[in-house]
Amino acid sequence: MAFISSGYNPKEPMKDRISDIGPRKYDEFYPPVIKRNVGKWLYHEILEPGVLVHVSETGDRVYTVRAGGARLMSVSHIREICEIADKYCDGYVRFTTRNNIEFMLEDREKVQALKQDLLSRKQPGGCYKFPVGGTGAGITNIVHTQGWIHCHTPATDASGPVKAAMDVLFEDFIHMRLPAHLRVSLACCLNMCGAVHCSDIAILGYHRKPPLVDHEYLDKMCEIPLAVTACPTAAIRRAKVELPDGRTVNSVSVNNDRCMFCGNCYTMCPSMPLADDTGDGIVLMVGGKVSNRITGPKFSKVVVAFIPNEPPRWPRTTAAIKKIVEAYAGDARKYERLGDWADRIGWERFFEKCELEFTHHLIDDFRDPAYYTWRQTTNFKF
């Protein structure tokens, strides 16, 4: 009766329905110019780094100013973004999948004022709060995962290496001097919340040691069957363990040869920590892409097998990335993605030009025929 008295009609259950379950429908947040021109866009152009225009068949134009954002934002930072959107864009703002902030407006006269306002805002240390760029044949924001700040299985930090890497690549964020766009990503471990399997340059956190097992407390803190079944390689088995004081406790044993250091066991059982100050570090991968343009999508390949964690600036990691970018910028053809360039010149020459050491750890020994026959592209094939 309560539903009926509130206006609910069982014969028309969806009529005037209001729900707070799930997100609102996406088109409720369209700027008016976008709403008027859905399905009518003809083309877009990059007017200058960080500034785009989209042109509709109706003659409408929408200008976009793209600024770099952060993966993790404070409430005050988000309020500042909203304040800028209210001032120039009638409150409309969007985030890209690579954490860029895009301010959209119809009035071209406001574009330069908005750009100068964004560049005038600085952090206390002097760096830009909202650097404008990240478009075209350059480097946009590095998409990354949680890192040490908010994850329990990382082998490296996320925000730290990303900030250090973007500092050395910043000129390619605000300019478009590269042969084609270049995408960089970071995942803090092999579980890979980031897109490192298909990025031009990928920074991957890597564990090299199996989990430690705290036998004394494991049975008190963990559901042993969960820890056993969480392992994707069946490297964990139940075990009876005798402690130094003579007590025998229920615990687990780890087959180190089968362990792939994924950390799933630690997710289920806090008495099996995986993090290690010397065993954890960074692997660099290159050559991946999602695009079908010119060539089909590619998986990334490992080119640096291991670099130790070196907070706060990760100097060896950033130096290797900078070498790769400079070699690519100086030798690749126009529109050629990094992986396409490496395939054309040969991977042996790639290592020479990037001044990277080739070791036996980098030999690509995938022999599974499925690796060559999976439908990896949208191109038709028999």
C-alpha cells in the first residue's frame, strides 16, 4: 500500500520511475552542442597542442582544451576544476580514459583565455597544475594503477614513477614532434590493472620472489582453502608445520618453481606477504598498441628485464624510457608507431639504437600456435 500511496502503478512499473541505483544515463551530461549534433560530426582538427575543434555537418563547432590531470585527486583539486568549468564552459567538463581533463566550449574567443588561465595556475613547488597538451603526435598522460598508495600487491609505486617519467617527457606532452602518438602506461604488478600489454612503452612492476609464509599466525588469520584455491598455478598446498617451540600447526607450503609471483594468495591470506625490497622492481616493455591503423594491434615485448625500485625519482627507469623515446623520435617514419618502427628496422637494431642491453631474459619463446592465430584485429581474415 505504501508504494500505491506514493504514486506507484503496478500496471506501469517504469512510469515516472526514479532510482538512485547505478549511474545516471550518460547523455544527461552532454553539453547542449554535443546533444544537438549526436551522429552528425564530420571531422576534427588539432589547432595547436592541447586544443581541438570538432565540426558538425550542421556547421556547429565545439572547441576542446585538454589539460593534464592526476590519477589521484584531492577534493580541493576537483573543486578547482569545477570552478574553471563554471567560468568558461557553463559547467561542462569531462575526463579522458588517460586522466586528461577536457574543457569543451562553443565560443572560440574564450579558448585562449581558458588556456592562459589553466597555465597560470601553479603548484606551490612551481609546476603546472593544469598543463595544456597531450594531443596528436606527442605523449599524453600516463595511465596507471594504484601503486603503494592504495594496493596490497604492487611491486612498484604508480604515482612516483609516473611523475618522474612525465617530468623527463614533459616537452613531448606540450609539443607534437614525434612521428605518431605515443602511449605510455604503468601497472604495478603482473595482475596488470593498467594497459601495459598493449602500450607503446609500458612500465611494469615485477615481483621476483615467492611469498613469505608466516606459519605461526596463518591458520589464525586465513581460510586455508581460500589461499590454496586462489593460486592460479596450483603452487600452494596444505601442510603441517612444526614451529621452533615444538608446536605443530596447520599451514601451507609453496612450490617456488610453480609460483608466478602474482600475489593472489596474499589477497586471500595476509600471512603470505609478497612485497620485498630487493626482489621487487620494474620491467620495461615496448611495441604494443590497440589501434588498427596501418597495422593490426600488437602485444608489448619486454626490453628491460629488471630495474630496481629507486624512489623518489627512479633515475634508471626514466633514463631508459628517455633513450627509447629519443631513438624513436629520431629514426621512425611519419605516422609509424613505436612497435612498427622496431619491426621495420629489426629488434636487434632497436636495442642498439636505444642503447639497451640484450640478455637471455628477453628471448621471446612463445610457441603456442594460438598466439599467432587469435583474432587480434578487427580486420577480416579467413
